[in-house]
Amino acid sequence: MAAKTCPYYGGMSSLNPPESISQVDSDVPGTPGRGHGVFRRLRARWHNRPKRYFIGLFTFLLASCLMLAPSPYVVESPGPTENVLGKADGKEVISVSNATTYPDRGKLLLTTVNASGVPGYPISNIWALIGWLDPHMNVLPSEAVFPVGQSSEEYDQEAKADMDSSMEAATAAGLAYAKRLGAKVSDADVSMHIEDIGGPSAGMMYALGLVDKLTPENETNGVTVAGTGTIDKTGKVGAIGGIDLKMIGALQDGATWFLAPEENCDEVVGHVPNGLRDVKVSTLEEAYTALVKIGKGDADSLPHCTVRRAADHNMAGE
């Protein structure tokens, strides 16, 4: 005959003793030992999980850590444009005193690139991955953009110095060419104002805007023309970076024409967005001539960019 059981101590049968008190209690609702049984079952389920579960979990955690880690890349995207014939922050972008200036109904847009991952603007690997996947972004090794170990202060100072030098050259080239066109500029005092933009790539558009202001002809005639390129004091236009992104930004801000440095033509061909017409230029004179033809509606003959042949590269010493 089986012995009577005790509900609180797990009652025993003389023939079939339980493995433990907790095991018996776990099967009796409301008994004090029930929590121990639940824990045992959860622990058993955990130990019975296949190894691939833990491998997958570890892989996920490792990948998450890597994606959130600082990236050694710089991600570039289309930046804002600025009308050099207009105002920025309430000030004339190009201000001229002691000389006669003339208004123009159109726009001359300087173009920019937003750069993330430069000193002072760190990014994670996940943002670099997004840049790789987005056709409207460029991803570059950081050492290709700035020296290893450069601080944010040094980076900003260098960008500002490049911009100041660019505006100085643009002023000299613009005044010289405007004088060739008959403008009286001997006493002209020129200042250029743009905040939060660094580097030398706006030089050509600054010079072109200055010539436009100093000459009576309505060059743009209501058309929005964008462009980019460095410039030296003699008026020679030089190459810049990120021109494919700058063309996208120009189109987004309403430009229908884009003045591109001849030295960048290999990067322009195949990347001109629909709705934008590129024009190859190598000097300030060529850029101004193109601008006048665009304003007159006589621009069909203006030269497109073409890919230079290997022989051309060799002749240029490249």
C-alpha cells in the first residue's frame, strides 16, 4: 500500500521515490517549490539550443559592433549651391565699391560637396556602407582627403586658407578681364562673402560673377548657370574634386547649364544628369564667352566634355 503524500514536502511512494523534492513540487500548482522547476526547464531548453544559434548571435553582435565603429573613410554627397550674383546671410556674395556695377536677372551658382568623415565630423562604418550603396555618394579613404593625424582645427584652417587664396586669385583675374572688356576698375574694391564653404573650387565662379557685375550686358538673361573650377590670377581654370556630385547639386537647384573645367572632362563624361548640359572651359575668357552665348540662346555650338585620349594625357605630362 502506498503511503499518503504531503502536499508541501512532495509526499513519497515507497516504491517510486522522486528524483528531488523540487521536481515533485514543480508539478503541483501552488506549491512553494514551483519556481525551481520552471528554472530547471528553462535551463534545459537553453542547453539544448543548437550551436548554430550561438554562432549566429555572436556574428550579429560582432557585425553590429563593427558597423558602429569609427570609419576610416570619407563620404561625399551633393552639397548646397550659392548664387554669386545674389546674397548670403544678408550680404552680397560679391560686393564691389568704387566701380559701377550692373544687375543681372539670372543666377550663377557655385557648387559644393558635403564631406562626412573629415576631422571634426566623424562617421561610423554603417554610414560608409550606405555611401557605397548610394550612387549619389562617393566613398574615399580618409588619407586621400586629409593627412593622417590632422586635427579639426588644422583641417578648417587649411580649407579657409584655400578659400581665401581662391578669392584673391578670382578677384585679380576678374578685374583684369573686366578691364579688357572696357570696365573702369582701377579704384574698384572687391570683397567676397561665403560662410561654411572652404577650398579653392569656387574660384572660377567668383571670377565670372565679378565680371558679370562689372559689365553692362545681361549675360545670363534669366538663365541659371552653374559651374566649378579653380582659377589662377592669369584666368586659367583648373581641376577640382567631386564634379559628378556637384552636377547633381546644380540640377537639384535649378541649373540647366554647367561650366566644367577641361581637366575634369574624363570625370564628367557619362555622369551628366538628364536636364543638365555641360560646357567645357579652360580659361575665364572661355567661361565668359559661353555665358554670353547661353544668355543669348545661341549655345548649341558650345563644346561638350569628351574623354581625352591616352596621347593627350601623355602630352599633358600625366
